[in-house]
Amino acid sequence: MVCSCNLNVKIINVGGIDAGITCLYDAFAQVKKLNLNDESILKDELLKQIRSFGNYVPQRREEIYKEALLKEYKKYFQL
């Protein structure tokens, strides 16, 4: 996926650790278009999207990232 954010990195708190996520808001926009209501599916899609922009997420920390991404997603869209 092509990132329109010019590799803009946003720092979010992931399980008590600051993590830089490239193209976070572009990933959020892609997920928003899907109009997902189920939080479990939403978290899976958020993780999928940030990975599609080249962000590395260790498999053992996937759930922690999903929670952090969902929190930031809700804050970003004021849900």
C-alpha cells in the first residue's frame, strides 16, 4: 500500500511503551471506510492495516497493539 503521509510517524503508547507507527492516520482512514461495528474485527483490521504500511508488530505483542490501536482510533474519530 502506498502511504500518502510521507512516512509521518505517530507515537502511541503500546502497553506502557512508546511506539512509532508509520502512516497511522492513513491506516485509520482505510479501516473507517469498512464501516466495521464488531470491535474484535475492527482490532484485527487495524493491525492488518498498520502492517500493510510496513509497520512491524511482533506476534507476541499483537493483542497489546490491537488494544492500543483501537484506543487511538476511537480517540481520532471521537467515538
